[in-house]
Amino acid sequence: MIKVMKRYWVLACAGLSTALCLQAQTYPDRPVRVVVPFAAGNTLDTALRQLGEEFKKETGQAIIVDAKPGGSGIIAAQTVMQSPPDGYTLLLSNTSMLTINPYTFSKLPYDTEKSFKHVTGFLGASMVLAVNSAQVPANTLKEFVSWAKTQPGKVSYASFTAGNSSHFAGVILNQRAGLDMVHVPFNGTPPAVQNLVGGQVQAAFLPMLSVKPHLDSGKVKVLAITTPQRSPMIPTVPTFTEEGYPDMQIFIWSGLSAPAGTPDALVQRIQTVFAKTLKSEAVIEKWRPVDFQPLPFSSDEYIKFIRADAKRWQEAVKISGFKASE
């Protein structure tokens, strides 16, 4: 086994300096900074700190969460692009940053593939189509589509921000089902949920966890979920695929990316370390109750995942005509 590992590192480190090769083998030997594109207290922030607890047990090193909110993730992306490619500053990359921004902004200071080395996935979560129980008579997605068709331009749906997956999920459903729902964006998930429950909007595409308490109280109904399989948290709710809308199979996801100059051998080492923690039973158990699924992708798998997801959002952005304010 020792001979095999030694041969692996000889091959992986070919072309690297002795210092860089040693760095890859000993990573991590100090705390790892993860730059996140949202404010502290976000649900992903919490999940990252939970991962950090297990990461420290595995490696002896801490994960330092560095919040750089604003600018649709651009501020966080630029921070990491300008950091040393040594594996100790990583970006919590996500859906909007890598697969939506390229189509909503006419110009970006980063390139999805050229500006970063994508290391591994972090987590994925479902979205649901939730409706206000008092205002929407439908109890199934089929009934909702039929009801919404009778009042074009009068049914509104909330998203947790404009130009994001919850916005474009409604665009896709409009196009596939022949609806004319009106998009109403909010600044974050909590106000979107508040306005859905209060009846200011009739429907919303939101993370399942955020509407679950109101589903239990009867104030909202959940008509379909975007995951490939039903959720054990709401097993009676069908998937969009079951209801005949396979294009609505949508993940809210995030991953870890490094500066573009990071050596491949070091990227492989970072991926191995983080994937081991993501696969740990402790992380799985902490995330299961909040509908988070670990995504311990290889670097190649993460790149393919990003490219596939980008195709979906490119079409949705084109249909919507949406352009980000720059």
C-alpha cells in the first residue's frame, strides 16, 4: 500500500516543484478559509459550519467561514480569484454564480471554467411549488395548472430573488404548462415565505424546509417537489417528473472551487479530504432533517454537473428575457 501511494504522488507531482508537491501531500496543515457569497446566518452558512466541525475532527484543522455577500456572488468570486492558489482559500460556488450569472449579465469579471478549478460539490437541496391554502383551490399540480390557465396574468409567484433558480423555475413551468404567472421577487427566502403565507402572492418556488412549518399548520399547500424522488419529509407530495414535467427536476446546489492556478495534484488532494468529510455519517445525519444532500463529487463530476445545469438555465433566461442590473 505504501509503495502504491508513493508511486501515486510521484506521478501526481510530476512537473511540480518540491514545495508544491509536499504541500499537496500534507494538506491541510493550517486552517482553510471558505469564502461564501451570502451573509452570516444563511442556511448554507450553518451547513458549512457543521461540515467544519467534522472537518476538524478528520484533519485537525478548522474551516474559517468568510462572508462576502452582495453582487450576485461576484464579490466572493473575485476575492477567491485574487487569492493564492495554495488550497487555503476556497469559494463556496453555487447555482447562480456558475450557471445563471453567465446568461443574465452582459459582462462578468470571471469565467465559469477558466477562472477556477472546481474541486467538489458541497450540498444540494430541493425546491417546492407551494401555494396559499386560502387563495388557491387546487390540491394537485394538475388542478393548479388548470386553475391558473383560467386567469392569465393574475396569478403571482414569489422567488427568493430575481435572476435565481426560484425565479427561473416559474419561467420553466410557465413555458412547459402554458401558464402566464407573474413573477414577484423578494430579497431572500424569509420575506418570500411571509408574503406567500400572508396572501400577497398565490404561489412560490422555495426551499422545502422554509415552507414545511406552514404546510404543517395548513396555511400553505405543497403541490410538487423538484427532486428526482419524493422526500421522506413530505412523502405524499409527488415530484414534478411524476406529474409530467421532467424539466422541473431542479437542485439548489453549491460546491467548492479554488483559484485557477491551483495545481491539479493539490485539487485532487483537497477533493479527497472534503469528500471524506461529506461522506461521513455525522454530516449526513445532521443534514437529513433539513433536506440537505451531500454532493461529494470528483472534480470532473462537478465540472460535468455545472455544464449540464447551465444548459437548463440558459434556456430559462432566454425565455424570460431577464437581464441583471450591472
